[in-house]
Amino acid sequence: MTVDKPSVLILGGVGFIGRNFVHYLLENNGVSDIRVADKVLPQTAYLSDTFKHDFDRVEFKQSNLINKASIAQCFDRNDGKEYDYVFNFAGETKYSQVTEVYHERILHLSVQCGEEAAKRGVKLFVEVSTAEVYESSQTASTETSKINPWTIIAKYKHKAELELQKIAGLNLIILRPPVVYGPGAVSGLVPRLIIGRIYKYLNEEMKLLWSKELKLSTVHVDDVSRACWYLTQWYIDNKIGESGEVPIFNLADKQDTDQETINRLLRSIFNIDTGYHGSVVSTFAKLNLDAVIDAVNEKHLSPWADLLLRDEIHVTPLSPYLDEELLFNNALSVNGSKIEETGFTYKVPYLTKERLVEIIDEFKALHVWPADD
């Protein structure tokens, strides 16, 4: 008896996690049909050669995922059938926008896509949220820890989680990763890599606010991709939908990453000295964060521009600019072990120099990262 391979709709599939998920599905040949829906065209998304080849093998549909008619068209298939699984990686990722942007591009987007999935009887809708929904703590948050979102993106991600759980007939799983890193990332750990490169160029010590123990849990994008697909099979095989349960899983590696973990790797990659400003400067920063942010960004933006000019890099998605929310003294500590109880294993359990260099090398190949001095 031949079992038909499932069909998949990937919302926001051109973005960082989405493109890696597309690559994972193609590499493992486990699906019959992949459609990627995104407002961003692949041709403008700084795709590596590997990802470009991937997108030549899937159907792409440019879509406005905050418009009901456009969402419905994303779900419509030429053969009249429905997609088996829908994965939502879409949503606003930039900080410092007005609240209306997050309401529309996170909450409104997720809920309308979830409603469409429920209406069409999709077997599973996977919503990728964020671990920033938990109250900031040096103690690792589990799925039952106190909710107290500390970024505006997290606030609207959590609102979306709650509204999705109210949709009748929606088969739903929610994933909460912390800092996701890997090829194609432009946020998360990447600004620290950029700033490390700047201090290499300046030949100065790189000093950070707060303490070396400040937690910043991580997970590699390969494990996020693997978890998304693994859980679809787990959900179906265990008939979770029949119970009405909405499983929620954290995703976090075994590194227990903190600022010093990252600094240690930056020292190795760039051969620079790193340190911390200490309690006096950090206390001043708490009281005068706007002024500190302006000073930090002024310090970094000019030498980065010099490096780009030197190497004739005219356009790049990369910037050392830090938004205020990224400089808060907030710990992001996450326990990602619950998913392991289902049989899942992390293939990238630790943050390594090689994994960070891989990110930089991809940027160099795209000519959006300055050459070594």
C-alpha cells in the first residue's frame, strides 16, 4: 500500500526560519507539494546559492497575509484539495515600530491564517511564537512558567497564541524558541557578530553592558526546522487533535548560553578582547538608556560604514544598529527538554565557533560582509 506524501503550505517561508525549513523538507523528501507564501520575493531576500536552488524547486506565491482574500488564495490549490499542514513563520520582526504594526502584522495575520486553516480542515497549523513571552529570569523557563512578555513582538505573539487557541476546529501546536541562529539570520546573535567585526577593525576591546552571566538561550535553526516537522508526525500519530489539546513546546539547546558564552566565541573568531562595563556604568545605563543607545549606535555605525565602503559593498541587510529592547537587562533562559519526552533529539546541542563562522561565510559569499583585514 502506497502512502501519499503530505502537502505543505509555508507562510513567511522566505524569511530566516522559513527558508531553512524549506531546505530541510526538500533534503528529506518527505512531502509531495510545497507552497511558500510571503510578501517578500525570493529574488530580493539575499538567498544563498543553496536556498536559491531550493526555491527553484517549490511553488512561490507572493501574498499579503493580512488580507483575507489574499490568505484564501494562498490556501487554494489547483487540484481542489487542501494542504495537509500549514506552518506560520510570518510576522513582523523589526523592533521600534508603532503598536498598530504589530497588531496587524502579528496578531491579525496569525489569527486570520488560523481561521482559514480551521475552515479548510487543515490537519495541523504550527505557530512559531517566541520564548520572550516568559517573564525574564535567570532560571530556565518551562512551558508552564509565568507569562510576562518583555518585548513588543513577544506581547503580540502571546496575544496571537491566545486567540489561535480560541478558534474552533483548529488543530494547533505552538512553538516557543529563544534566540534562533544559523545561515540566513540577520538578528539574534548576528548583531553581536557584526559588532565583534567592528572591534576587530578598531583594534579595541569590546565591552558589554550588564553581567557575563546574563542568560541568552539559543537554538540552531536546523533543530527548529526538524522540530516543526517531527511534531507534525507526533501530533498525527498520537491523535492529539481528537483530544482538543493544544501542545506548547519550548525549543532550546543544551548550551545554557549566556553573554560570556558568546563573548568567548567572539574572542576566538575575531581575536579581540572582550569585557563588561561593570555595575556603575550598567546602573547609569538603566537610568539613561536612550542616551546610552544613541552613544552605542554612534560608536558602531560609522566604522561599519567604513568597512562596507572599503570593500565596495553598496547594499547589505546587515547592521550593527541596536534597538532599545535589545539592550534591556532581561535574561532569556529557556528549558527545551519537554519536546525530548516525545522522542525528539537536538542535533546541534551546543553553540560552537564553527556554527557562527558558517553564518559569516555565507554573508561573505553574498558579498554583504566585509573581507578579513
